Amino acid sequence: MVDLVIRGGVLVDGTGSPSRPADVAVNAGRVVAVGADATVLADGATETVEVDGLVVAPGFIDVHTHYDAQALWDPTLSPSPLHGVTTLFAGNCGFSLAPMSEEIADYMLRMLARVEGMPLNSLQAGVKPTWSSTAEYLSGFAEGLAANAGFMVGHSALRRIVLGEESTQRIATDAEVERMCALLRQGLAAGGMGFSSTWSQTHSDADGVPVPSRHADAREMLALATVVGEFPGTSLEFIPEATGKAFEQDDLDIMTNMSLAAGRPLNWNLIAPSVENAELCRGKLKAGTYAASKGARVVALTLPSRPSVRVSFASGFVLDALQGWAEAMVLPLEEKKKVLSDPAHRRRLGELAELPSSAGRWGDWKTRYITETFTPQTAKYQGRAVSEIAAEEGKSPFDALVDIALADGLRTTFGDIPKPDTIADWELRAEIIRDPLSLVGGSDAGAHLDMLGTFNYATELLAHGVREFGAFSIEEAIKHITSEPARLYGLRDRGVLTVGAAADIVVLDPDSVGSEPLSTRDDLPANGSRIYAGARGVEHVFVDGTQTVRSNEFTGALPGKVLRSGADTVSSAW
């Protein structure tokens, strides 16, 4: 007798092999039979799920999330499992919640609110640090999750613990570096999945100051990377300084040398290919070529879609990178409203936005588009170009946008005028994704809750990359989001659907799979808001053989566990 047989499906096993009709039998959380051997077990199974020609695949693996905080109040890790994710990694970009101390807790929550777009009131209501070590933090999920989760040990937490307020002021001494290394050892010994950090120019704390990890020198980075190499099954994740432009030699050298110091692959974030940035994307992949020439392994995370970035004056993230805007964008909401309402201050901000900055085109207000509004008064503006509104109302584009935002309590979100994907976009994505120097990932799920909805990357890939544009076969697409990320992180027995593997399984309808439209919902602690979307066509999701999603809805089961390096992973092959 077995626990479960999934009968009548088309197996896409994650290896890239051709699909085939095959039943799958599961017992005690493992796949015990596939094909004819599974069929004969169906009559005696505790449960049989008839899937009638639907695709049966391994659960999807998301290597770049920020669910560290949300997991404390939402064990479903919504909405990622609705989109087929059964394993994910958090603690990226150096932004872990462990190690922790009473002295740094307020700073860390305010930093996360700023740099990761998480409402501060929600963090303060939902995150009550009772832990100090990584071991204690990881032990806090004993009651289970709706997906398996591994957690990186973040650089900014290490640095803030050791240097305190000076973590954002100076480089560390040798003694301080050793103390950080000792904390990292403790975290990795407890099962942390590796070390994460950032030098990105877009990462600043609640005071507009570069986050702690951005003050580290190469000596510190390499010392911490060396610690990673002491522990099997670990990895490196890093955001280089040049995030929106071509890499400088310093970017190439730090990533390569970190990988060499650890003897581990390093993945960096992010390439989002479209025809407009084709040469930049191809050029950035050369970071992997350069690393390989030195004996290292550097892999780019790649989103298989055009991110629809939304920003708002309420958050100020991205806008704070406009020259001279940081001081205004970190103000409390009510003070920010006063600044934007004052004609002189508004005029000055408008002038500053025209100056060159690391925020690129975000100050070009005539190219902005209203993605979402929040009051009956402003509803008429949703889905319209700011330039059209400005012409209609006889205002400058900046004044038109600010007036709408003020009427919305600054919650109005805006971005680029939407540009539909073309076959050329998807041909480029296929080229980039097939390159061994890249990997599908970079969803940022759990973060940028007012700005991004890329948690749906897997269903978007299947809906558009496979069904709409035919850039990938379904077998290839599923390989890119299952066995390939599993191999990068050295996951044991996950990422493929074969006998002996963990029974992480997705059953989907290839004719309807996709994402619901993005919209804002107020379901975070303290009535905080986030961008959210459910899925279509994801009929069943199983984690270790237990059903977590049925007909695009959570079942309430929480079989997922905290994955630990060494126990659940092996050191990734070069």
C-alpha cells in the first residue's frame, strides 16, 4: 500500500527528457514508483488523484526570495506556492533576520522597510525577535511551512551586530572581521544555506545611508567567503555595485575572488532581458566567462519576463536615488506630504529630478504611467499615461503626478508605459536562459511589496514563454525552474521527479497556467499592503507528498521544513 497515486497525468520529470504519460506513486514523502509500476499500486493507495492528462512536474525552486519576515506571520509563504514553488531560499542580498540582538532590532526592521519595500508597521507588528542566533531563528519554524525553505546568513546583520552604528560609517578592523566570521560560522553550522551580501547602489537604509554591507572592503568580503568554504552544501549570493549598467573590473574581481575563496558558485542578481537591453545583458553574462577563466563559477539570475516596476512617493524606494531626493524620501509620510504640497519644495524636487542620477529615467515624468490608484477620486487615472493626464489638465507631468499621489495619500503607484512582449524579446530570453552562465530566478518574493510582483515568474514563463510565444518546450522550461536551480544549490533529491526523489510535485494545466493580474491587497499585519496575484491552472501542489494547494487555493497543510546546509544539500559541482 502507498500513500498517494497521481493517475492519468503527463510526466515532465525536470530533466528535460520528453514528456510521457505516467502515473506517480508516493509513500512516506518519497516517489516510490513512476509509470507502469505506479499504476499497479493505484487500487491500494490511500489516496488517488485523477489528473486526466494534466502535466505532472517537480515542484518549482525559487532561489532568490525575502520571506524571512513574512514567514513569521504567514507560514503559507503566499503567494509563491500558488505558483508552484515548493522550495525557496530567503535571506538574500545580505538582509537576513539572524543573527539578531535587542540593540539592532529596530535598525534592521527599519532597514528592511526601506530597502525591501516592506511596510514598517507590518514588520513591527509581525516580527517580534525572540532569537539571537541563526540556530534559534531557524528553530522557530518547527510547526511547518507550505514550502521548504532555506535561509542564507546575511552580511548586514553580521556587520550591524559587530560594529553597531559604525557599521554604516567605516571599514572593519581585523578583529571585527574575525568576529563576523565567527558569527557566520555559527550560522552555517546551524544550517544556514550560505552567505549573502550586497554592494548595490540602490540599497540604502531608513536614513538614506548605504546599508552596512556596502561599507565592507574586499578583505572583509573574502574573509567571509572563505568561511563558507568550511561548510559543505553552502553557496554565495551577491549583488554587485553596478546593478543597472555594465560591470566595472572591480565587480568582476570581487565576484570571482569570492567564489574562489569559498570554492563555491556565486549567483548575482539580476538580468531581465528584453530587446532594449540585449547588449547589456549579453555583456553582463561575461562576468561568468571572466570567472571561469580564473577557475571560479559566477552565475547570473535571470527573470523570464519584463518586470512591471511600480514606485510610489509613499515608499520613495528608487526615487531616493534621484539626485538630491534622498532627504525628502526618507521623511515620515505626513511630513513627505507637506514637502510635496509646498510649491517651492515641489519645484526644487522637480529641478533636481532632471539631473543625472543612479535612478536613470525615473525622473522623466512624461514617460510615467499610473499603474494603480486607491480612492474614488483618483480611479479615473488608473491605467493612463501621465503625459496624457498632464495635457488634459494643463499641468506639467510632474505636477499632474504629484497631485494625483497627494489625493491618494501618496499610495499611487506608477511606472513605465507598458510595452507588450514580442517574439524577439522571448528569443533573447531563451538565448540568455540557455546560457550555462545564467539561471532562472531573482523573484524577490516577499520583498518590494509595493513595487514588484515577480513572484509569479514560473507561471509567467509557462504562460508566455511556452504557450504564447513558443520560445521553450514545456520540458525545457520546467527543467530551468526545477533541476537547474536544485543543482546550483546542491539540493538533495529535489528538482526531478524520479524514483527516490522527495515528493515535491506540481500538477498544472498547460492550456491555462498563468498568473492572475497584479493588484494591491491589505492583508499584512497592521493592515499593511502588498502587491499580490494568485495563479491560474495550478491544480495541485504537493510538498513531501502532502497537498498544500488544490485548485489554486491553499489547503492549510504545512508540511514544508527548514532546509539545512549539509543535511539537505551537498556542495554544488563546478
